[in-house]
Amino acid sequence: MPQPREPAQPPSTCIVPPRSVPLSTTCELCHNRKPYLRRPKTGQKICQPCFFHVFETEIHNTITSRKLFYRGERVALGASGGKDSTVLAYVLKVLNERYDYGVEFVLLSIDEGIKGYRDDSLETVKRNKQQYDMALEIVSYKELYDDWSMDDIVAQIGNRNNCTYCGVFRRQALDRGAQKLGIKHVVTGHNADDMAETVLMNLLRGDTARLDRCTAIITQSADSPVKRSKPLKYAYEKEIVLYAHYKKLDYFSTECIYSPEAFRGTARALIKNLETVRPSAIIDIIRSGETFALERKSGGARLKELKLRTCERCGYISSNRICKACVLLEGLNAGRAAVQVNGAEDEPAEGLALHKRLEHLSF
Amino acid sequence: MAVPLTVEFSGGLETLFNNTRSIKLSLARSDGSDSPPTVADLVVHLCAKVMTDKRSELFVIDGFHVRPGILVLINDADWELEGEEDYVIQPGDQILFASTLHGG
């Protein structure tokens, strides 16, 4: 039978061996070493060894309680060379060995073709391959999408909607890379701050359909044969950066050279400001997202009606006649032809027509 | 009283400081008094004298407060344990500014 928790004892009755450092300045977990950080989730001041232990154990608990992996599974790890995916690769290797998951992890990187950004970070991933002794597969936009790199795309469409292209292309590229490897599960390095940011964005946009499922740890959408999961879903960005720093992990940090989404940037700044005044806000927002019970209207029924079919162009699984990537490609190729024939004049109209078509697609 | 210290930038923050990852400097209080400088004095100094990028809002907001999302480590310890901007810099301190805002 569980014992009721004892009320906190006044300091005078605590039995603590004499130490050279006052108790108030030791780690709140081991009461032994100098604390190095304050955990944003709990406010606890803890030392480096205790931090490594709780950080890794929480991820292990997430993996086991949600049954993310099964023994003998091959899992692709979406690796960008950045802090999140590098920490994810390192921690999964440690946990796989410590707890004997029996999972084979393979690094999967996407080369969008952005000079001065992705080419440098891919070098980091190649070092990670050696450091973590994992196989590495790199798939590029250029090989998948009619020879279009992101640099080529931005040169043609300009700097405004390029994130749309990159998002659609990357999603499918990860799927195709996984399929090439015969893998049905991709893990990504999305962290707690990313999750909170997404909840907030969906709330601010009134996107209730996404609000409902954006916090799911495992996602499998109708138009993808590959499931995704996010083992770092509850790991704060602050702790990820500190973990990478204290463990001296080799990662690459830079911003994509093309302009980021302004809305996401604003949501991000808001999350960070909230964290300053109330560090638990990030985990609290995720909790809210997880427990929202949204009233089902016609939307839920419509989702179920979506039939799985294959894209008429590329044969890829799609919820529409032509998959999103092929719709975008069609516009790009038409634009390229127009540029070759007429110069650039027709291009804005083409872009507008494309945008109209995109609006009618369900994402 | 000028205090020698090492300042480091990482996580993408180095791009605001001419891609410098580490600098050594000797810092006095910004108000000209003789007491030792604090982290607040350091931030003012970095903005005025060291930052090469004009977009200071990527480093500080509301005057000279370090922007949320930038971690500050004082001799490898979270500055939240050390008094944040009020921490009095000791000779030989190593202070790291690490951005968490850049892509993963």
C-alpha cells in the first residue's frame, strides 16, 4: 500500500552529513555536487551528472510509455546536423545500448540544395555517421524533383512562398528516403518549444482540425506510408542546447538563408518571452493541446471519407488526384518553360494560379 | 577597475559578432565607477563595441536585456543560478552566450 507522503521536514530535523558547501547551494537531486542549471520544467537546480540522468531518463520514459519502438525495428532518424537531431541521435544511441531496445537507427538527411546552409550542415551529419556508428542516407530535392534545388526554386519564384515548397518537398522526401531504405518509421527532433509554438499557431489561426492532433507523439497521415514520431516532444530547447554543450556534441547552427515565416517567428518569440516569466508555460501549453476536447463537426467525418489513392503523375500515395509535390512541380516547370520562351512576364500569373490550386488541396 | 574575461558566442550568435566564437577583453564598469563590472555592463559593452551586425534586437531587447531564447553560461553554469545580469564578473571568468533560436 502506498504510504502517504510525509510533510517536508524542517531543516533542524534533517539528517545531513556535514559538508563544506551549504546545502542550499548543492544539487537538489543528489545534494552532493554544485548545481549547473535550473530546469525550466521544474525549477530544480541540478548538477551536470544529474541533468544527464534526468534528461535521458525522461526521453526513455516517453519512448517506453508510448511504445514508440519495437525490438528488431529499423527506424530512420531525420538528421539535419542541427542541435535537435544531433542530440536525438546521440541520446537514442545511448538509450538503445543502455536499455537494449534492439532498434536499428539509420540517419536520413535531406539535401534541399541551399548553398552555404545545407552543404555545411550535411558535413556535420557525415561526421555524426562516424561518431554514432549509424548508416547515413542522403536524398536530394534535385534527384527527386525534376532537377530543382531550393536555390533554383527561389531564383524562379522569389523569396515569398518558398517555405511552402520546401515544406511539401521535405515531407515527401523524408518518406521517399525512408522507403528507399525499406523503413516505415521516421523519428524527428521536434522539441517541446516547437510543439508549444505549433499549438499556439494553430490556436491563433483557428485551425481546430490541426489543433486537435498537432500534439500527437506519433502521426500517420493518410497521404504517407511512413509514420512519424517525436521522442523529444517534452524536452525543452534550453535543455537540448545545454545537453549538447555539456556533452560537447558536434552540431551545426545556422539559420536558413531564405526568409523564415514571419508568423512562426512571432509565435516563437512569444513562447520564449512566456518562458522567461513562467518557465513551465511551454509544457503547460503542450498539456493544454493534448487535452483539448474539440467538438466534432463535419470535419471529422470528411477526414474519414478521404480515400487513399496514388498520384497520377508520380505514383506516390496521395489524397488527391495529383500529389502536392507534383502540383508545385507543375507550376515550377511551367514557369521554367515560360521563362525560356517569353522571359519572366508570365511568371506572376502562373504563381497566382498555382496558389489558387493549392488553396483547394487538403493538407 | 578593469577585469579580464573571456566571452564566447555559439548557436548562431557568432554571426552577429563577425563570426567570432571567442574574444578576450578587459572590462570596466560602464558608469565609470571603480567597482567591478557586472554582466549588465558586459552586455552594454558588447552591443556598443563588439557587435558588427546592426540588428541589435537579435541580441538584446528593451534596452540592454539579453533576448529571451539566448542562454548565458557563466563558467559553464546557467546564469539563472548566478544572479543573471547582476552577477559581478570575476577575473578570468568565461561567459558564453548561446542562441537557442536557430534551426535544429
